[in-house]
Amino acid sequence: MLPKKIIITGASGFVGTSLVPKVQQAGYELLLAGRDPVDISRRFKGATTTDYEGLGAATKGFDAVLHLAARNNDQDGDLEAFRAGNVGVMQDVIAACRVGGVTRFINFTTLHAEKAGNTTPYGQSKLEAEQCPEAAEGLHVTHIRLPAVYGTQYKGKLAVLNKVPGVLRKPAFWLLAALKPTVHIDRVYEAVTQQMAQEGAAHVLVTDEQRGNPVYWLFQKVVDLSFAIVIVGLLWWLLLFFWIMIARKSDGPSLFAQQRVGLHGRVFTCWKFRTMQQGTKQAGTHEMGAATLVPMGGFLRKTKIDELPQVWNILKQEVSLVGPRPCLPVQVELVEKRKTANVLSVPVGITGWAQIHEIDMSDPDRLVQWDDEYVKLRSILLDLKIILRTARGSGQGDRTQVGERRLPDWDILWLINLIQRPRAASRWRPISLVSCHRLLQRTLPFRFCSDTWERKNLVC
């Protein structure tokens, strides 16, 4: 049942002063609690107020609590001071909820609380405060995690923007928001109303998701174009080498065209080096056995070299370098879960947040959870982190059911010798012009017929 009577703690803070008028306009009956009820009454004319000592008796008949009270990171103090302001107040409010029979508790917390190893007094105290409601029986708790919040004014870490001349303030905000996530107060209110309407997840992450940020959009385009130029302009020889090697070690074309689900659920043709045997069924990699791989398939997947032909998809703006990995149209469960989580609202990518954490498509629920987290947290700094970790070898690509065959030793030695001593390596197996012509006929995804180009039937 939709709550009608709501208690809001910490109403005198920046988020509270921005959120309370919106909740009032929606017709909710409010009780505003804080250390200084007189100050709160002055801010919100006609509102019912109380201090924390009288909160227990005042909660009777109320349905939910929006807990905004906090000692924020723009305030000074040691760990004990932050514990008193964040953990102590939380415990008092929960005790009052038990007295009044309140069953719904929405706690506003920070991104800092979920960072592993966060030892700042603010982050540590907020994380400890999150544990308080968990032991309260009969209390449904939701933690709404927020980055820096802004509205008509900038506060906290964004307060520096108030010193920027008016004409430059918006571009300066775009730059800061592109570097780290932010959220507008309207998005916070939408999240509150959604959580009030249903008993949702225990943890909800709310950000602007870089919507309408031209700085982040430009960054993505520059990174994508730079990657394509480097691959095509500088590493063309590597593409050619593996193209030839795949043709030498297996039947069928070296390039592999497959339908994938991209931005807004649109299906596009994704190009990769072929790592599966000719005739392999269309299914997720985790559903395949190792026997379906070509001799070099495991090596290409682990090094992600099989993804390099997707520079063509990047140039066609079907794929970005960083984003959720595109799935197959036949993976209906994953597609539907991604639609529900709004993951398909961002471009798919060659590498992504889930992939560098070794999460593939064998677990749709877990994958969507990480994809959703990326959509909410994406920024210039996070994308650079994903790129660097991918370059350093994090994430080993999608695995088959029972492992993958490694590249034969002689092929590894041939590759090493080719890079270190090209002349000596080339004498291992010279290729004549006739052999090159035959290789092209076998590996090109198109063949010349009459006056038109006809695509071969690529099944794998």
C-alpha cells in the first residue's frame, strides 16, 4: 500500500530543503524531525516538527521514514564524531520506528559507503550506519546511494561551481559531472516515489547516468575514433597475421559475422575473428564445449584479439570501446532483463565493467546487476579504468563450458619469432603468391561473382 504519512529526518540539509517541498506538493502528510525543530518550522511554514527525543511518540500512525540526517563529508571531525552523527542518530530513529510501528525505512547514503577499503571517517561511519536497520524486525529497509547532489544551487563538493562566472558555470559542471557521477534532485525524488510505491531492492543506485552531458559524449567519441585509428593504422599487420593463421588452421572464413543486440535493442551485425568451428550453433559462448573452438580460439579469446575486427562496428557507431557486451537475440532472458534495467539505453562495448570482473553471460542476473551499475556510474575516470584494466589483462573473455584449448606450442613460437626475428620466422613456412590468392579466396567474407559482391553464408 502506498504510504501517505511520511517522517523526514535531516530536513534542514541541502537535500532535505530541496526534497521536502516536492513531497509536500505530492500531497503527503509530513513530520519533519531534527535537532532544531524551531529552525525547521521557520524553513517550512506550517509543517509539523519534532526533535529526536520526541520522535518515538510522534511516529504513531506514520507509514514510512525518509532518513536524510547525516554528518556530511564537508564537515570536520574524527571517526567518533562521524559515528555520533551518522550511526548514533540512525539508531535513535530506528528505535522511534519500533515505538510507532513504522514498517518502511528509506535510508539515503553515499557511494563512498560501498567502496572497498574506504577508511575515511565519513565513509566508514556511513557504512556502519547501513548495518543498523538490518537487525530491526518488521522493518523493510532500502538504501538509496547518491553521488554529489545538485539542484538550482551547487553544494558540497560542487560548491566550487558557484565561484565560476555564470556563462562558464554550465560547461564547468558538465566537465566535473563527466569525471564523476552526479544526480539532480528531481531524479532523487523520482527514486523516492518509485520506492514508496513498491517494496523494491535493498540497495538502489541513483545518478544522472551522464544523460545529456556533451563532455562525456565527446570523450566517448574521441576514445572510439582513436582506438579505431590505432588498430587500423598501426596494428593492421596483427589483424592480417591472425586472419592468415585462422585460415591455415581451420576451414571456413577467418572473419565471423553474427547478429547482436545493441543500443535500444536494435540488432546489428557484429564482426569478430572466428574462434569456433564452421557450423557451430548460434548460442552463448558459455553453452559451448571446448571442442567447438578452432586451435587458436582460446588464445584469441583470452587476449581479446578476436574482438579487434569490431573497429568496423565502432566506425559505424554500432559499438563503443567501453560498454555492456552485446548479447545474442536468442538470449531472450538476458535481453528482457537488460530492457527492464535500462541497460540498453547506452551503447554496447568491446570491453566493459562486468567483463573486467570475470562476469560473463552464463549468469544473466549477476551480469545485469553489474551492467546496471556501470550505466549508473559511468564516467571518464571509470571508462579509463576499464580500458587500462583490459589492457593489463583483466577479464579473460567468455569461456566455454569445459575450458578452452590453448594455442599449440609451435604456433606460439612462430608468433614470437615473427615479432622478434621476422626474417628468420618467415623462413619457417614461405607463402607463395598462389598460396596468398587461395587464402584470400578462403578467408574473405565476400566473393566476386559477375558484376556484384555476394556475401558468403557465414554460419559460425
